[in-house]
Amino acid sequence: MATVRFIGVGEPKPKRRLVLPAWLPAYLQAAPLALILGCFLLLPILMIAVVSFWDYDFAQMYPGFVTFNYTETLGSWVTWKTYLNTLKFALIVWAITLFVGFWVAYFLAFHIRTAAMQSMLFLVCTVPFLTSNVIRMISWIPVLGRNGLINQALVGAGILPQPIEWLLYSDFAVILAMVHLYTLFMVTPIFNTLMRIDKALVEAARDAGASSWQILTNVILPLAKPGMAIGTIFVVTLVMADFSTVQVMSGGQSASVALIMKNQMSLLQYPAAAANAVVLLILVLLMVAGILRIVDIRKEL
């Protein structure tokens, strides 16, 4: 028989529970981050894209919809040459930082046995980053200059009859400074990836008769690809957006896309600079998308 329960006088009624939809908690958790990214990332990019279609003169900007900013950007051979020069810097710096960064990370991960020593040596790699980029760039001038340490040593030793002119204020100086500035951005993700490799895999390959080179190419390198991809994204994006290194170390004899935008903004040509920024952003996003298509960095994240 069914039991009927009567609520007496003065007895509290049962409380109703508020049941939230299953999807709502996840959206509430993601809302703060989405709000921050929307306000400080997506909204500025949208504003840059809008301004890139405005007209301008020497005094002010005029809201509207014109396309000559992109026509001047994409229709000028000087601009294309500058983009190729920027890509050249990015490619060379990426190759050097990848080579140096991998071997530094490999040494720290597999040849340093104690975690304390690994941490100490890794902190040593970060010491140059305690100073600003400008100071680290300027520090190369007394080393690479005509009367710098390298030229004085080579001429004094009788190796060269006269100082080398191309060490400073050249593409060589730009690439050297960029490698100095951005190598750590390659070392850190690769080192983090190598530390996650199970050492038992290396021992198993060695017990199976694999040589050191075979272990490196068949075990370590495939497992290190996510870290190498993350380091590549860091280095390439930083080089593509760098203008101070190109300006200081080339002595005005070389150019980059970011340096063009900096000069355009100094001349109050904000729509033209915005058009260059949009083109550069699309180019960098295509490069990052290509990297993500080759390597799945979710293994690292």
C-alpha cells in the first residue's frame, strides 16, 4: 500500500534544489579567461584590422573603407623584399637556435645525472635574461666593432692584416644578436620534453644493440618533436616581430617588417602600419598552422 505523508501545521516545507544545466559550469569556468582574451587580444586585433582600411594624411586618420593601404603594402617590391629579408632572418635564426638549443637541452637532460645540478645549469642559461634586450645587444658592439675585441685579437695575432668590417652593422651581427636573445626560448621547451622521456626506453634500445646515433635518431628525436615545435613557434614569432635588434645591429643597413611598421607609426601613418600588421599576422599564423600540422604539440601540453 502507498504511504501518504501529511505535512503538519508549522512543519517546514521541503526545499527545492536548484539544478543547473550540465553545460553551464564549464562555461562559467571558461568565462573569465574568455573575457580577458576577448578584451586584451581579440578586440585589439579587430581594431587594428578596422584601422587598416582607414584613410590618412600627415595630420590625422579618416574612418572609412579604402584598400590602398593593402595595395601599397602588397604591390611594392620594396615591401616584398623586406618580407623576404625578415623570413631569411627567421629561417637562419631558427636553424641555429634549434641546433644549439637541442644539444644544450640534450646535455642537461641525459648527461647531468642529479636534478640539483640540472637546475643549477639551467639557471646559468637564464642569467643573460636578467638584463634587458637592449643592453645585451649593445654589449656586442665593443666585441664586434672595427676596434673591438675580436678584430684586435685577430690583427694582433697576425691572422688578419686589417680589421674585418662586416662583423658589426651587418646581417651577420643581426643574426648573432638574435641567436643570443632567443636561444633560451628553444632550450626551455626542448629540455622540458626531454626530461619527460622515460629513461627505460633509452636503456631498452641500448640493450637491443642500438648505437648512440640510432638511439638519438629513432628514440629521442621523435619524442622531442613537441618541444622542438613549441620552441620553433616562440623563436619564429619573436624574430618576425623584432625591430630593435635589426635597427641597432644593422646600423640602418637592413630592414624588417616590424621596423617598417615602427617607422610608419613614427610618421603617424597608422593605417599603413595596421595593414602591414595584418599581413604579418596572417603570415605568422600560417607558419604556426603549418608547424601544428606537422607536429602535435598536445603531447607536450
